[in-house]
Amino acid sequence: MQYCQNHFVYFVTNKNRTVLYVGVTSLLGERIYKHFHGLIPGFSAKYNCRYLIYFEQYDYITNAIKREKQIKGWRREKKLALIASTNPNFKFLNADVQEL
């Protein structure tokens, strides 16, 4: 099991905050840069999910992956409530994670 304290579950959204994408990474700043510039093919690029609105940090990648899978199984309303619990205005957090 890899211990690092730098494993993240995160949500990105589009400009109008109408689409949610949840992912997991060990390099959050780099991953958000790639989302912002459309460098990750697939769902997030197709729907212009470029803006970080939520993240959680984990010590072990296995725990982060488990949490990501849990969240992916939730209904949209529950995901929105989770985001609102720490970011009630759904502020874009990209600039806040450049060093993570």
C-alpha cells in the first residue's frame, strides 16, 4: 500500500457548473492543470470540466480509490450536498491547488 498523504478525490465542473466529474489523483495541481487545458481525453474534455470545486485528501491511494467509487455511486443531489458542505458557493478552486 502506498503511503504519501498526497492522494486526492476531486470534482471538476464546467463553466456553468452543470456537469460534475469525479476523479482520483496523487498530483492534484498537475491534474487540474491538465483538465483546465483539455489535455485529458474523455468525459471531462468532452463536457469542458475544467474547474475544481471540491477535493478530499487521503494518506493511502487505496482509500482515495475506494472513496471515488463510493461517490460515483451517489445520486447527483448527494454529490452536490457534499460539495456545498465545504464550498457552498461552488467557487472555482483551481488557483488554490497549484502547489498540491
